[in-house]
Amino acid sequence: MSEIFLCSICNVSNGGCKEDCAYCTQSYKYKTGIEVFRQKPLEEIMKEAEYFADAGALGFCLVSEGRSLTSEKTEYISRAAKAIKEKFNFHLIACCGSADKESLREIKNAGVDTYNHNLETSRDFFPKVCTTHTWNERYETCENAASVGLMLCVGGIMGIGESWKDREELYKAISSLKPFTSPVNFYIPNSALPINNSVMSRNEAIECIKLAKRYLQGTRLMMAGGRETVFGSDQKEIFEAGIDAVIIGGYLNACGGDPKKDVDMIRGYGLEIATVCHQVTLIY
Ligand code: SF4
């Protein structure tokens, strides 16, 4: 029987990012009306960690808006990572933008296991959805993370105007980085964003998952943003197409479902909830 891994997200700094990624509600350029805050207090992070640990998540990801892992952010993420690792048995992920080796080494030493930095789309298509930084900068950050011994979580977003060729190129590039996990996101339409595409059809989304699986045989494929928007409450097909992990409880600025309902749904499909992730074991 297959096991599905549960992962969770904590947005530790939100909104007002100076970059212009056309698919992202965090950019200052688009008036998406999301809450803007910097450096969520540690007590709040710990409360969220407890909630997700109780819900059965093996992974917990500290996500910060912004282009890069600055020295201030490095210090803040390191403090949060140490506190989380002292109390919880999570596989800890950080997602804080472009980063050099020194900062990445520092957060690794503080307890971060994996760095998440998505390539998002193909190198050729990326300039059509972002003009303030390059795809190469993203790729280099992934290389930097791997070089200091961090595991990689590298994925993309579908439905932002890219072609099937772009999707193939994206997955070729991701597979060259050999990530531990790869999140698959589907664009969630938002009238404040410049991308006017509607929700991707279920069939096309399933084909995207199958494509990702073909390129990423040794990687854990994780369904991230857009799971509920595209598939509603009937999600059996995503697991049949190759999804091994899901994010529970919401995606930064888009609501997810009740984690308990997700667990029931997954078990209802005859799948088990994983209790061991890499070195992390859940004790019930
Ligand atoms: S750099 Fe990151 S947070 Fe900022 S707009 Fe782009 S995707 Fe969003």
C-alpha cells in the first residue's frame, strides 16, 4: 500500500516583495490585498508547528517573501530553526529566495534539512513572467544549497501561459538537480495578478503530474498550490498519476482544506499516511 507524506507551510514574512513575479500574490506590484508582515513572532511559529505536528505533518517549511536570504533573514530563520528542532521532530524546510553558500550553511547548521527554491518554469519562458531576477539565479541557488549539504525541494507552477515544451524543459532542469522533493503548483487565478488564465482543467493538470513523474522517478512528487482549486474534493486521480506528498492546511495566501479531512480522504483511497520522512519518525 502506498504512503502519502504530509507537509506544511508557515509564512514567516508575507507580502510586499519587491520582485514582479506575475503569478505571485506577494509582489508589491499587484494589489492583491494580502496581509503584509515581517518576521512572524517565534511564539506564533511554534503554535503553528504544534498544530501541524498534531495533524500528522512530517515536514514544516518556513517561507519568507522576498528575493533573497539576507543576513537579517538568515539570523531570524536560524533562530526559528533551532527552536523548532528542539521541540519538534520535523523535517525542516526553508524557502527564502536566492541565497549564497554562506547563508545556506548557517541555516543548515541551525537545523534546516532542505532548501526549497522553485525554478517555476522553463529558462526561456521565465522572462515573460518575471523581469526583476533571472532563472539562472534560481538555478544557482539550488546548486548552492546542494553544495553545502542541504537537501533540495525544487518545483514549478503550471498554468501561467507556458507551453508543453516549457513544461518539458522545466522538468529536465529540475531532474538535473536531483531534488528530494518537487512541488507541483497550479496557478490560482487572482484578478489582481497580470496572468488572466482561468483554472486549469482537471485533465490537463493530471497530464502535468504524469509529465513530472516521468522526469522525476527518484524524487518525491508533492501536490502543492491549486490542489483544491483544480481537483475539488475528488483527488484520487492525483495519487494515481504519481503524487507522493501533499501540503496540508493552506498555501501562504490561499486557503487549503481541513487537514483531518485530507487525512480521511487519503485513507479513503486506500492509501496510508507516512510516518517516517527521511530521518523523521512520527510517534503516535
Ligand atoms: S521573489 Fe518570491 S515572493 Fe517575491 S514575487 Fe517572486 S515568487 Fe513572490
